[in-house]
Amino acid sequence: MNNKKIIAVLAALPLLTGCGAFNNSESDQSDSVATYAQSPTDDTKDCCADKDKDCCSEPADCCGDSAEAALGKPEKTDINIGYLNSTAHLLAFVAAEEGYFKEEGLNVVLTQFSSASELVNGLESDKLDVAFIGSVPTLTFASQEHDISIFGGAMTNGHGYVIKSEFTDKDEAGVEILKGRNVASVKNSVQDAELQILLRDAGIEIGEGEDKVNIVYFDSQKDAYAALLNKNIDAASAYSPYTSLAKSQGYKVVYYCAHEKALENQPCCRQVAKTAALSSNPNTFTALERAFIKAYHFTQTDHEKTIKDVKKYIDIEEDFIDTEVYGGYSVSSPDPDKKGTATLKETIVELGYTEDFDLEPHYNTDIYKKALDSIIAEGSDDIYDSLKEHFDDYE
């Protein structure tokens, strides 16, 4: 194995953190934040420039001004969104690059953070309006009575574990291959919860010994992956794009969560905002959600441009982005998936991550429903219809 090459890849990705990582460190954001702005430009084509005048006469039609008339003017138009360095948050990237925020009358700034705790702090200090945060840390923070709520989705599945090739010569050997191994993971993350679920279902204990799996915890996904360079670490958690990076370096995949029946429809990153803000600025968040829904539609119709949009924010090889986004290992959907997240909450309570709590005050599906219904009213297709069907099934 070429360790120098691995080190070079890691050095090129200094800010990668686990999608669901729960990191309580309070690092200086000035050293770790990259900011991108989506601002109105003079050369942006008016959405109705080539349409008949009748197009602009109906409520909630193709034009932004009529949609605003039907849904209400956004209470706040300057919006700050925080994200982690992951392809999982591509809905925000595409919405910015394809001009969907502007279509909805919003001026959005995207800022990269390095941990879930920083994102929550940004929300609670009003430096951020929206944050893309892993479901497990979001649930943990909510259980601690933080004023945050989920109002949309970002990615489902997309995780797994990788192992050194000396222990197996094939991919997806299953968690049994981890027996007697030291496995690097991230506490309070989706990746860790999923591993514990699979070990429990397989009757494998956690701990030291030939028939057990010894989990060694690290503060971030970046640190857990880097620990593979240590001879005492045999396997590590991986999420987008670490699995692709690992395979390119000769590691084998223990499992993809998307291929495990016990982990079907596992919600990862969620759209999160202050609970009070969702109540006081409903039109703003509906406009944001419309932009995310349009971005999802774009990802389903233009793969090549989507990959280029993502690369502007996640600087890895386009082949890796293609694999992570379109390889069948994850789905980047705006659906809030309340049912899936509620099931995950019950699971992490059983696993001892947190005490039980009432999720209802921390979930708002009205924003997404209103946004999706308004877009479908303007004119639907199979993609929007599939979003409606999924929402009805998992709300």
C-alpha cells in the first residue's frame, strides 16, 4: 500500500468531516471556513424572457414574482447556510450554481464548517439560518433541548466501513470480517450507529477479543480515516467521499449501508434551522425549500453539470463525485423523511446515545409540503411526482 499517496490525498482534504459526526471542539472558524455567495447578476436570464405573457398571469406559475404572490414574500432575503465538506450537501451547491436561490428571491451565502457543533452554534448565535447536519448529532442536540428543528433532507445512506486489504480480498465481506479487529469510528455519528446495529443483529459483541469488534473512537471522520495509516487500526468508518478514496488506495469495503436491509432508507444529513425561525419566517424557508427541490430535479436530469457544480465546493476528482452521487450508494433528496428519522431516534435511544425525548417539537414537515405542492401546481413531471409519493409514504 502506498502510504505516501494516502497522506497526499488526506492533505488535500484537510477539512473533511463525517456527515454525522458529533464534534464538540470549538475550533476557530476563521481558519477553517470557505465562503461562497450566490448573488444576483446582471446577465442572469429572466425566467420568463422566452415565455408567452400568459405564462406570468397565473398564480404560482413559471415566474418568480407570481410564485411569490401565491406563497407570500420572503420575510428575510439574505440567508446564510452552513455545510460540511461532503458531497452529501449537494442540494445547496446546485441551488447556488444553477440560480435557484435567486429565482426564489433569495441572496444566499454558503459557508463551510468543520463540525456539527460549530453548525449548531452558528444557528443558535444567528450567524446561520440553515445548516446541513447529520441526523444523529441533530437528534442528540434536540434531546438536549437545543432550539433546532429538522425541516428537510439532504442525503439518505452513503456510509460504510473500509478495511485493509490484508484481511480480505473482496468487497462487502460483511461485519463478520471485523471480528478481532480494531476499528476506527466517530462517536455520535450515523456511521457508528449503523455499525452497532449490524453488530447487534449479527450477535457480535463490542470489545477486545478474537470474537469481538474493538471500536476506537476519534473526533472526526477525517481522523478516523487517517488512523488507517496506524498499524494498530485495521478498519475505519467511511462516508462520502471517503469510500471512493479508500477504494482508490487499495482498501476493501466492509459494507455499504445502502446494501444492508437493516439500514434501508437510513437518513443521514438533514436540513436544520432554529425552531423559532421556522415559525417566524415561513415564507423564507418555503422559498429555500423550493430552491432545494428544484436542485434535486436538476441532479436527476443533468448528471454532468451536477458533478461540476459539486466540484466547485468539494474539490476532489470528478470520478469520485460521480461514484458517490450516482453510484447507487446514496440518495441526495430534500424530503424530510420524518418516519425514517423517528425510527433512527428510537434506535439511538436503545443504543444509549441519548435519553428518550419528544421529537415532534423538533420536526417541521409543513415547509416542505407547501414548497413541493406549489412547484407541482406550476407543472409536475415524474421526478416531482416521485417526491410527492415518497413524502406521502414517509411523512
